[in-house]
Amino acid sequence: MKEKMYISTRGQQEPLNFYEAILQGIGCDGGLLVPDFKIEQKDLKALENLNYEDMATEIISVFTPEGTKEDIRKLCHQAYGEGLFPKDVVPVKKAGKVYIAELFQGPTAAFKDMALSLLPRFMTYSLKQKGEEREVMILAATSGDTGKAALEGFKDVEGTCIKVFYPIDGVSPVQKQQMVTQTGHNVDVIGIKGNFDDAQTAVKKAFQSEKLKGLCDQHHVFLSSANSINIGRLIPQIVYYFYSYMTLVKQKEITLGEKVNFTIPSGNFGNCLAGYIAKQMGLPIHQFIVASNKNNILTDFFHTGTYDANREFYKTNAPAMDILVSSNLERLVYFLCQDAKKVQGYMERLNETGVYKVDDDLLNMIQENFKAGWLSEEEVLKTIGACYQENGYLLDTHTAIGYGVYKTYQKETNDQTKNILLSTASPYKFPGSVYQSVSGKVLDEYEATEALNQMTKVEIPTPLQGMKDREILHKKVIEKEAIVDFIGEQIKEINL
Ligand SMILES: *Cc1c(COP(=O)(O)O)cnc(C)c1O
């Protein structure tokens, strides 16, 4: 059988196998890695009664080399079956008629845990399979939750070290506290003066830097990524689409084969793209509803086909979605047109002018699958308050955006298809805004946590308890222009 290979959306990368794709993280041409094989359709009946780790094994091994399924089962067991997550991993709750799949029950109370509890295991597994002796340096840019989840996933993992860059004014106090108190001998957390896009752009630049390449060779290091540009982040995210669907089948809320909608609070578009792949694998999905905040570049794109990054960047109360360069959209465009030259052309235009427009055929295909909308910050707060009053369910700011956008979609279209909203954060990640929404009062984040707990009786996730008193271990702050040089200095310290 032919080996499953991965290629770049921009066409210049020699095909890589799974291990190489995981370790390299991004195409050598700046494009994103995508499967170059026909993705297998899954038999829904065979998945129906599996627990999370077994379902993950079935889905993920579609993307890994032949004969690795039992190894993948072990990795999935370590990630999802050994107590990092609750027993049902992704509980599905209900708020009125909306089903809510809670993706935030992992070790750092972030949706990013869904993938980042597995990616480091993919990496060490790939290092072993390749007989790789160099050290991996993981670079991650974060708008909040990726950083903590990646730090926790990679801490003390042999053969790896991790550098996380976060915008000092672009993450919530709770998120910042989670990161700067991170323990582990191989972890580094660096504040940058700039926004998330600055951090992400600088990290992408680091991968392309000839100077860093030279240093890496000299010091037996190679760079890799923990951002959702890494295909190893994307693949584990396909699983919870199947899992939340099957949970509804088991609860007799839907019948096997019935179509559902998914609503997804989106930023870098990795979450939504994983759903699109699930659909290609045979999961009966009618519509994806893509929800954005005031940084509504995706809403405009899905409505007009024009991706226009020449706009103001807003810091909002849903900071994980404050993004203007939505990386994974490039993969969607590639999947739909299967034309790397075309994608490269779009991306060149985006780089040079900040804008690209897809052609009409592409736009039609996109609009068949995706609906989009956005909420202002005031609407976010109102939505949290209204949902709590009506249903007793406490949304965080990001999930509230999904909830509000879905409600508007439902009203406008009268679409009766059942809807699963993917909840990407615990309300205790953004307690100030959430408390304000349900009480009308403004408190600082830590006071709000206590007050929210007393008022609603919703439990505070274990990883977020006792945060205030943890020792601060990381205080470095650098200019955004200094990131590449900083990484160079760090490489020099390895294998002197
Ligand atoms: C990362 C994140 C998102 C955005 O997910 P993408 O996969 O980047 O679209 C939304 N909400 C929260 C809370 C997140 O952490």
C-alpha cells in the first residue's frame, strides 16, 4: 500500500510522511501541511458505542502510517483515558434547544487541551520512529489558551523544550497568571509588546529564517510548532465532532445518520476546519455556523469571498478570537480548490496587499457549507445574562458569541436542524465579564471568580483553583521585532 503523505498548500514542499509532518510543523514554503491521500470515510455504525479514546484511535489512525493503530491507541489512552480529562472527556449539555459540547474539561481548563494533550505524544513518538537525535524546540504564539495548554503538554517531555510568546496586553489576567506560573525544566514564557498577530507572524518568520536554520544545524536543534498550523493539532480535533454527535445518538436526541449543525466560536479557524474534515469523513453535518467577535474578518469573508486584513485590530472580551490572520483558512481554500498554485497566489496577495478574493466557484462551495455571523462586546455580555436567566447555563464570552450567532441564524433561516455549539472555554477563564453579565456588577477577576461561584454554584475547574497564590516564574518581556533574535540566542544555549 502507498504510504500516506503530506504536502504543502503552496505546493513547494517535498511530500512528508506523518512523522515528518508532525515534526516539521509547517511547509518549507510557508504553506500548511495537508494530506495528499484520499481521506477514508468512516462507518458511523462502527463508531456509535466507542468511548472517547477508542473513537480517537479509529479517527486518528486514518491519518497515521499503516500498522500504527495500536501505538496510536496507547497515545490516546495516555491523553484521554488516564485522568487528565473527566470520564466522558467531552460532556454534552443542553441550554434550551441548543446542545453544548464542553471542550474545556482538560488539564488547563482550555479547549486547546483537546489537541495539546496529544500533540507532544505525537512528537516524541515521531522522534522515536525517525531515530531523531536532535532536540526539538517548540515555538508557540498564543492569544491566551494555547500557551498554557502547550506548556502543560510539553513540560518535562524528553527531547523537547518550549518557548511561548504572548502579547502582554492581549491575554486575560487569568490566562496570564496560568502561563507565568508554569513549572517544568524545559519551559519558557515570554511577553511581547505587540498583539497576537505580531507574535504569530514573528513565529512563522522564525521558521523561514536562514540564520536560525544555520544555528539549528550547528547546535543539533530543530524548530517545530504547537500552533494549529501543525497538522498534529488539527487531527485530534476531528474526534470530538464524531463524539458529540454520537453522544446525542446515544441519548436518543437524534437518530444515527440525521444531519446536525455545528456552531463554532472561531479565531484561527482550526476548530472549524477539523469539523470540515469530519464532514469529509462521513459525519452528517448540514451547516457550519462560524461565529466571530468584533474582529469579524471571517464573517466578511464568508459573506463576500474577500479576505481583507486591512482593518483595525480590536482587543475584546473574547481575546482568543482577536485574530486578523486566520491561518487555517488557507487549508480550507486548498481543500476546496485542490490547486496549490492558486492558493500560493492568494497568499502572496495577502502578504503584499493584505487582501485576497477567492473566485466565484470557490465562494459558492464555501457558502454551501458555512454560514457566519458576529457579536459585539455588549451583545456578548447580554447573551451570557440572557442564556443564564432562561436556561441556567453559564456561558463564557467565546461560547456566548457562538450562542448568539446561532440564535440569529436560527431566527433568520428557521432551520430546524439540531445544533451542537462547541464550548471553547470555562466561564471561569473570563470571570470578570461573565460575572458582570449575570449580576450587573464589576469586580476584579479573582473576586469575580468567588462571587460567580457563590451566585451560580457552577464549580470552579480544578486547574483554575488557587491561582492567585502561585509563584510567578516567568517575567521576560521583549519587543516584537526581537523575537527572531531571541530564539537565536536560545538555540545557542542548547548543546553548547
Ligand atoms: C483557540 C480558541 C478559539 C478559536 O479557535 P480556532 O481553532 O483558533 O478557531 C475560540 N475560543 C477559545 C476560548 C479559544 O481558546
